[in-house]
Amino acid sequence: MPAPLRIGLAGLGTVGIGVIEIIQNHAEMIAMRAGRPIIITAISARDPKRDRGIDLSGFAWEDDPVALARRDDVDILVEVMGGHEGAARAATEAALEAGKDVVTANKALLAHYGQALAEKAEAAGCTIRFEAAVAGGIPIIKSLTEGLAGNSIRRVMGVMNGTCNYILTRMEDAGLPYEMVFEEARALGYLEADPNLDVGGIDASHKLSLLSSIAFGTKVAFDGIEMEGIGAISVDDIQRAGDMGYRIKLLGVAQMTGRGLEQRMTPCLVPQDSPLGQLSGGTNMVVVEGDAVGQIVLRGAGAGRGPTASAVMGDVIDLARGIRTPVFGIPATKLAETVSAHSAAPSAWYLRIRLVDKPGALAKVATKLGDAGVSINRMRQYGHSDGDAPVLIVTHKATRDDILTAMAAARATNVVVGEPVALRIEDV
Amino acid sequence: MPAPLRIGLAGLGTVGIGVIEIIQNHAEMIAMRAGRPIIITAISARDPKRDRGIDLSGFAWEDDPVALARRDDVDILVEVMGGHEGAARAATEAALEAGKDVVTANKALLAHYGQALAEKAEAAGCTIRFEAAVAGGIPIIKSLTEGLAGNSIRRVMGVMNGTCNYILTRMEDAGLPYEMVFEEARALGYLEADPNLDVGGIDASHKLSLLSSIAFGTKVAFDGIEMEGIGAISVDDIQRAGDMGYRIKLLGVAQMTGRGLEQRMTPCLVPQDSPLGQLSGGTNMVVVEGDAVGQIVLRGAGAGRGPTASAVMGDVIDLARGIRTPVFGIPATKLAETVSAHSAAPSAWYLRIRLVDKPGALAKVATKLGDAGVSINRMRQYGHSDGDAPVLIVTHKATRDDILTAMAAARATNVVVGEPVALRIEDV
């Protein structure tokens, strides 16, 4: 049997320990599948003393992950520290400079520096694999880069932040307001230290930017994503969307339009009986639409020790087998400059507007919508106990610009109370 | 750019034409992704004269696919003729003997001769790729062999025959009996020339046998599959299962048990609100359970020109990139002999028994079930207009042997009318 593939493991958090467990528990199975043994020779983490519930005495220790990446007895770097600056970036660069492949779970690093890192990797004849960075255990990077490589991709969609989907599902099931479920999620440890990474859509947008690059052969353009978190969603919205046959999801969508690459991560309504609409709790889902294959849906755990470590090991086994594709599917130097098009594709919209209880109020707003080119498909007016009357409107297809114009015009009347809500209804 | 990968295409049915279309429409995109051009140099089919709606004049023609496989200007054989004997087998063997990789959509060929062909391929230093053979456009072979390679697989399940799922969905939606929907499906061209391939579960079992081999590292054992078609399912069963929160699917299940590899392709009840239960129409779904990743669900079109050609092209692009893994994930010579265990795993069961309208009939049957070690979880007795009383029983977990014993004992009483129905309730 050929020589073992020797891993330097940077990061001993939940994912790092998961990787060690898989390699220890399945050494023989993995060697059979990879065609050679896979071993960990050296490790690095912030605190060498912390008890991680696992025997680490068999591995060489490095305080500095850069030194780890450079060790002679390390063939590839597995980077599961996280953070898009500092140690993670430095260790990744050090590994590539030493001609070593990198397997990473670090979506933020690649969302910010993916292009430069991919160019560096490919110039050195090596690669960066990042299955674990997107949608946890779901093999979406491999499916998109390899399995569906014969397709021109039309659209990629995904629910890729389990915490947001948990919060929205819990709001629906328990009828609890956002703020309360947010605190529950924090108490359960579901939220990042900076919760805005989750509920603001940043984490999910990191992932979407990587999918876009592979799907459309464009440079990673995290800054080109239209991003909106879930903080403005009310239980009312969820219930009323439900009445009309929809569920609200924080949905990432990337598609190539005539005006450029449209990427957005916003709360959207999707039909309750669609695969995306049926997704509840912390599970992730990615939907890929290709010109030949039609619609492919992948669903699974988007986070957690086992699923994320599974994705890391899929990449490691590929490298052990000698499978080494360009980082983003085509050589980094051939990725196209990204022209970002904000919300170019029209869609139906869900509008929630509170009106003062006066004759003609609704007519006034409807006129403003019409003037902006937004036509109404369905409308419901609810009872009003406190003087205001919430009106729900489902529009025919309209662009985001038209909707924003219409909302501004409606607000400028004297019949609208508070801030209207406009959510896209994604055609899935 | 390196030299093109030159395809010899055997078979110009719907899939073959789909492959030509993708290569013609996306030549540049594919060359970018594959790192080299992919071209078709020669083709073969039964009838050179038939108009296939596409210009074939640019390709060399071979009447004999074996001669095609041996041509000097052919690097790999794409076999999309079908049939598990004769030309498809001979052409595949000829290609392997000439040291050429083969991409095939032929599930029957691999289900019957996969082991011998894989050994032949690997001895010659080449491989056979067959993503298109299982679940159409869904990249399940790649996901299982590569993406999830770090997992010990616990169970693989799938709805992998779109025609059966169409028939069952249509029976449910329209309330039409099996025979009538079967004729509809035949008229629509959904059925194979030998319909038993579809409705008898043979086609889906071919696919399951390939998944089992990869998942469990065992030799393909098509003959070890417990197989039962959908012909005995009544609208009554579908509706009554629905009343209890279930849907009936022709479900393939493979799992490793203490007694050996259990493989079955039988009509099962699955919860309506599970991903499998929500699958309607001709769509396919495969569910993989791994020890690290948990449950991964893949869903997409299981047949048709585009989806199947997409899968073929994924394999072809892999080969052009130099990705060449063992046929069944580990070297064929290391695949374990398969010890088949029929229905070793216990489960709950749905039983439908018609009883004569006499006092004590139900007690008599319940006693027989109890004697066989089958305990009752839920029971419903329906009204009886024609003298017989249908009884529906959901059992606690029981093995298939216990159920068969109990059913035989019940039939041997004088209170059971006709043939009882026993369907497994799969825990998904």
C-alpha cells in the first residue's frame, strides 16, 4: 500500500475533534477507500491544556498553526479553526506556499480571500477543498463542481443557516415573537458569538458566495450579495403567509441574469408543499437547477461535529486518492469578473401594510402601487381592533426596484402606519 | 490545452442524443471545467438510417459497438444501449480489454455482471463509471463513493423507479384502481416493454444492488434482494394508510445487520410528512444514513434525456479530469462476499385482513397474532356492507418471519376472507 497521507490538523474545536474521531474509529475502512492510510501527525490549537475528552498524546503539538503547516511530516493542512483573518489565513497561505493542499471548513476566509487563495494554490500546483464550509454534511460542493459539471446552472438556492431556520420554525410552531425565540436560541448555544453572523444572514451569504462562484464560473463576490436578516419577521407574517400557503425562509438565491450575477440572501416566501417549504428546524437544503438535469435537491444537517467532520473527511479522502480539481471548478485565473445585478429577476411579492382606519385608505395605497407598475394578484384585509387595519397583498411579478418605489410612495401618503414589510415570493 | 478526450458513443436512443446535445451545446464550458476538450469521434446504434432529429454526419459510424470500442480514435466508451447481455456487455468488455474506461447507464448489466466487469476493469488499470445507472440525474453514486466516504453507512433507502411512484401517486390523487392507472401509464409510454421491470421492482432492485455494494463494500448481490412489486396495492390500502398518516412507496432499503446484508425492494408505508412521504409523481429520492453525517436526502429526476445525459457527462468530465476511482469505491478484489439476510431488521407492519361477520372473529385473529409474537399497536375496524369486515392493524416491531407465521395462522382459521395484506412501515 502507498505511503500514508499525513494531516496537520489546525483547530481542536468540535469539528477538529470530530475529524480525529473519524480517523481513529475508521482507519481501516478509510485506508481501503482512499487506497492508502490517512493519519494525523501534528495538531495545533489555542490552548494545549484544555481537556477535550480525547487522547491527543499521539500527535505532535504546535502552538503556531503556521509552523504546523510547514512541518515536514505534514502533507496536507486541515484548517478548522475559523476566523477569516489572522491564524487561519496565515496557516492556509503557509501550507500553499509549501506546496501543500488545504482542506478547510472556513467559509468566511474563502468568501473574503477565496480568489487570491485559489490563485496561490493553483500556481503552486495544489488545491483548496471546502465541502465542510457550505451546508455542513451535504455534499453540495462536490455535486456542483463534479456531478453536475455537464450542466449550465440556471439557479442555486439554499437554506444554509440552521439557526435561522430553527428560529423561524419555532416562531411558527410556538407562536412566539422573534425576540423571545432569539433568546431561546442564544441560551441553547445555537448562536455565534456575534449573532448577526447568523440572523443577519452573513454566515449564509458567505456560503452562497462560494456556491455562486462554482455555479457560474465567476470570482467570489461576497460584497455583491443583497443581504437582509430575519429580525424584521413577525409571527403575524409567518401565520398570514401560512394562510396563503407559504412558509418564510431565509433563502439564498444566485442566478445569472441578462444584467449580471444576482445574489441575494433574504427572507422569502416559498410554497409550503415545496421541498424548501417543508424544511423545518436546523436542517439545511440546497436546490440546484441545471439546464440538463432539471432540479436537484440536497438535504441534511448543516452543522455539528459529525456532519462537518464527514465533509472534511470526504475532501481528505479525495486528496488521498489523488483527486485534485481547481478550487472553484475551473482554474482561478479563468474565473470571470463578477458583474453584480441587484434583484434583476422579477418575482411576486408579499406586502404587509398597516392602514389607518379611514374610508379610501386602501384605494389610495392601491393607486400608488399601480402607479409604480405593481399589480395586485391577491389581497386580504384583516380585522382591526386597535384602529389600524393590516392589509396583505400578493403582487404579480415585479422587480425589487418597482416594489421599493411603490412602498416609498405608499409611505408618503397619510394612510400608512409604521413600516410596511415586503418579502419576495420565490418561485421554487 | 491537453489533447481532447475522445468518446465512442454506443447507443443513440434518448440518452445518447442527450449526450450529443450537451457536448455540442456546451463545448467551451465543458473544456474549461474538464481542463481539456471532450469530443465524440464515433457512434454506433442499431439503425443507421433512422432520423434522430440531429446531424450525425460529423461522427464516424460503426454498425458493431465492439468495433466502436476498439477504434484507435476512441479513448473511452459511453455505453447507453441498455440490455444486460449481447452487444452492451460485449462492447463494455472490448473497451476494458483495450484498456479504455467505460461510462454506462446500464443498471441491468452491472447488477448481473458488475463484479466480473469491475475486476476486469481494475486489472486493466481502468474503471467503469455508472452515475446514470442509478436515480437518473441525482449524483448519488458520487456522493456515496466520494463525498460520504468518511462514513460507515448504516442504511441506504430509495424511491428509484419513477413509474411506480407515478402510479401510486395517481392512484392516491384520482382514487383509481391499480389496473386502470397501469393502463394509463402504458398509454403514456412510462412503462418498459416488459412492464414487470418497473412494477415488479426489478429495475429499482438493479439500482439498489449497486448502491449496496458501494455503501457496504460488498459484491453486487442482485439475487439477494427481497423483491415485491406494487401490483397488490389497492386504493383502499393507499387511503387507509393515508388516514393513519402514511403513504405507500415502492421503497428500496439496504442495511447491514448482525446476520448479513439486508436488501429489499417492497411497497412500504412511510410517514406522510417525511421527505420520502412527500415525494410525488415521477421524481426519485435516495436517503443515505451515515454514522457521522446523519441523514442525507437527495432528490431529482430519475429518468429522461436531460437528467440521464447530465449524469453521463458528470462521469465523462471526471475521466477527462483524470479522476478514476475503483468501480465500487474500493478495489473489486477487496469487496466482501455478500451474506444475504432476508428482512432481519424488525419493523412495525400494516396489516389488512378481511374477516367474516361473526362474533369472535377479531378475537380469533388477534390471538393468532399474539401466538406468533406479533403485538398490536393500533387497530381500526371499518364498516362492512358486503358481509365482510376489513380490519386494519398496525403492529409493534416484528420481523418478517413473525408476520408471515402470524398471517399463515390467521388464514388457517375460518374467519379470514381472501388474502391478507402485510406492508412494512419503514422507520424513516
